[in-house]
Amino acid sequence: MTHPARHGTGPRAVITALDLDRTAVLAGESVTVGWRTRGASLICITRPDGDTVELDARSGRGSYRFTATMTGAVRAVAYDRSDASPEWVRPVAVFELPETVAVGIPDLRNIPMPVFGRTGPVIPDANGVAAAFLAARPRDLRLGQRMETLIASGPPGVPPPPLGLLPDRFHPAPWLTGPLTEPRRPSRLRAWLLRRGDDG
């Protein structure tokens, strides 16, 4: 069996290699075609969009760069003076950039937010009990302190809780009608203390 190229029955110009540096790109990015030929004086490369470029192939190798705009195939054919090589095909996939969508950002400057470390939490306080606790100085918060004393020493203008809100034995009304004093001792205990004083 004889080689057809030796007797002139086959193409003398042949493509021996055709490669793409990338086979999947975003629209607008570049793709480089690398090629090698033998016995060719010219190579024609057709891009996926149909445009064709003719390149000098006498050196036997070269490259061509183009901007990809659509998915398709890169085709190449080499030529000598009288005939052409078989066509080589290399596919390339082109992806469109996604459309940008404007997303509104809410304006948070006018939303009230607590300043931690500078102000206390906002507590619903219809009767002034919480205000008295928050306004009390640390030295006033003694163990066993009576609730009526704490409420009475609260900020000026804060009314005591309404009757019925607290048990009678805790309600501060008897101590808020006049100067803040301790509640009166029972009469029996007072009489016993007076007798002890007289005996002494």
C-alpha cells in the first residue's frame, strides 16, 4: 500500500494540531487558537460568528486570538498552491453575563436603636416602679431595703403605684403622704420599750 500523498492523489497541505486555550468563556472574553500545519502556505480560521481570517502558514505553526461573542465552532482549513486540507473543528461555549438588578437598601439612620453602655433599656413603666429602681444610686440599693423606701426615693414627679397594684403591706401610700419615716411600732412593743426605759 502506497501513501497517497506521494503520488499527488491527496492534499499536501495538512493541519496537524488545532487547540483552544479555553473552551468555555464569558461573552466578551478572548479565546486563543493554536495551530500547526505541514506543507501549507495559508490557513483560514473561521470564528463562531462566521467571520474568517487568513493567516500565513509557511512557518508551520502559529496562533490567533479573537473575542468570543457567541457559542459555536472554530473551523480551520489549510491551503497550499493547489489544494486544501480537511477541515478541523473545535467547539467553544460562550455564556452571557447575568443582568444586574438594583436592590434597595433600607435607610437605618432614623431607626431608634439603643446605645449600649450609655443608656439603659427602655422599660414600659406606667406606675413608676421601674423608674425608681433605675434611678436609685448603688449605695441606696441595700439588702432588705423596703420597697416603699425605694419608691419614695425615686425621681421627683414619679407617682407611686395605684392602690391595688401592690399588696397593702408593700404599698407606699402611707409613707408618701408626709416626710419619709419608718412605720410606727405596734403599741404593745412601744409600751414595753417605754417600761424598760423607765426601769433603767
